[in-house]
Amino acid sequence: GSSMDVAKLVALLAEPTTTQPLAEMYGINNARGKRLPLIQVPTTAGTGSEVTPLSIITTGVKEKKGVSATQLLPDLAILDGDLTVSLPPAVSAATGIDAMVHAIEAYTSRFRKNP
């Protein structure tokens, strides 16, 4: 998910008319402007970054910050299970568990729960 999160921000920051610095985008709905076209193709299971308007990045040694903005939703997400076949078993298991935990978290959350 980290590489896809970075790609989302690059697509926003590299858009020729964007003048807003990344530091002003952190938070919810702070990003302004357009982004470049964006297609995301995950090669593991787990984060769901390819279908969310969020980007979490490490900004320092131990600091993570996030940008939440509709501009970060990709134009297209391509899901191909065959891309996960070559993963080492431990990575496949860890990302599968990550996907399951995200699903449980979404289902049991009291906040912003889907109907």
C-alpha cells in the first residue's frame, strides 16, 4: 500500500497546475486542485489503498502523516489475483491477514459505518 499511497500524492503534486506544497495537504480535504490520471494495480492483498481517497506516508524517522481527499481516488484499479502467486508464502499470509483485519475493522467500527 505504501507505494500506491506515494503514487497518489505524486499524481497530485506532479499535475502541472498544482502549486500547493505537500505540507499544506495533510489532513482531511485540505488538498486543492487536480491530479494526473492514476491507475493502481496492487500486487498483494491487504491495504485496499487502490480504492481509497487516503494516502499515509512516513515524513520522518518515526512520523507518519495522511492526506484524505477525493482527488486521491484512482481512475481505475486493476485487481489480478495472479499477481500474488509469486509472493513468498509468509508475505502472502501477512497481506491476507491484513486484508481480513481491515474487513473486520470496517464491519465492527462504530464510526462512519456503511449501512
